[in-house]
Amino acid sequence: MKIRCPVCKSTKFKKNGHIHNGKQNHYCKKCGRQFVKEPKQKLISLEKREYIRKLLLERIPLLGICRTMEVSLRWLLSFMVSEYEQLPNDLNYHASLETDKLLIWSIESEVDEMWSFVGSKENKQWIWIAMDAKSRQIIAFYVGDRSQASAKKLWDSIPISYRDKATFYTDDWQAYKAVIPEERHHVVKGKSNHIERFNCTMRQRVSRLVRKALSFSKKLSNHIGAIKYFICNYNLERALLV
């Protein structure tokens, strides 16, 4: 049976590499459609999708997931973006309990920033993170440069209950002093050890944050999405321990 373009029915085409499962890909010279002979739709089971969700939380390159789970990179990227779009803005953070008479525990937060990049190391993207010191859940994060403006973006994303009541511990970076009220801002060495440990966990678990690797982000939106994806799942795990 003669191969024809499924759109314009033209027989004028050329070979154009292979798709993820090894089948010959063709390119129609008339309308530009790419197609394969006798295409078969490959359905990804719910069980495999759930397993892929777990793999996205580990230090595994996207192509490694494709090889292991036998899915195409195009499908994985689409699936990954759809998962990022469903993430809650509250990062799955469970607030400390309060009563009318008593705050069950004093509110303290550790704040820090860590270096990353998108596309190339010249495009530096700093990850600003605020953590609840008691539960060690992440209450807010922001990705941007290392300026005062980015520190202000992080501050604006912190829940109002923390901005009004919490004590914040940071390093001696000048940007913090400009946005955190002086009476509740403390530069104390050793008081940010929990968030620094979390930064290390992020670098160990999120492959695109590893300093010397090929798994860096190519798009800022996916970079932010991967960080948010990890934080949301991290908060769920921490909430079970509180």
C-alpha cells in the first residue's frame, strides 16, 4: 500500500528521522505534516502516570524517565507541565494552630536564597525560600535575581500571619534588611541551619539544581514549576510528621 500524507494525501514526502519507539518518521513536502506509517496511539496507564509523578521528585533526568518508562519526551514534557499547572499556590502548607486566647507556639521563620541558572550559567536565577522553623514546612518561595526587589517579592508571598507576627532569621544579606521589619529581623549565625539543610536536599533531589550536570532547565517556567512541584510534595510529607 502506497504511503500518503494523512492530511493532504500527497505522495511527495521524505524520511525525517525516527519517533520515540523507533518507527520511521516522514515529512510531507506539500503541507509540512510529519507522520508515520500505520500510527498507533499509545495509552499511558494510570499506574504508570503515578509512577512517573514519583520519578519527577527524584534526581533523574527527563530522558532517563523516558527510557525507564518507555514514553516520549514530548509526552513527558506535556504531562509535566500539566502537573505543574495543578499545584496549589499555598504550597500545601498547613498553618500552625491558633486559638482566641493563646498562640500554641511562637512563630519563627528561616529565610535564605540559593543560586541556580536557566539555559546557561550566565542567566542566574536565585531561589528565595522562607521556612517555618517549627514544622520545617516551606511557607513561600520566589525565583528571581538577588536584588532587593526579589526580596520584596518573597516577602509579599509570605502568609500575612507570618508577616505580622513571626521572627525572621536570615544571613547578613543586605536585601533582607530593607524589606523585613527591623524589630522582627535577626541576623544570627546558626539559626538558619534548617533551611540550609533544605537547600542541600533540593540540590540532591531536583536534578536541574545540581551544580555540575546536564539536567539544567531550559525554560524559566519549567524551572519554577519543578521547584514548586518538589516543595508541594515536601510540605505534604512534613505535615504528616507534625
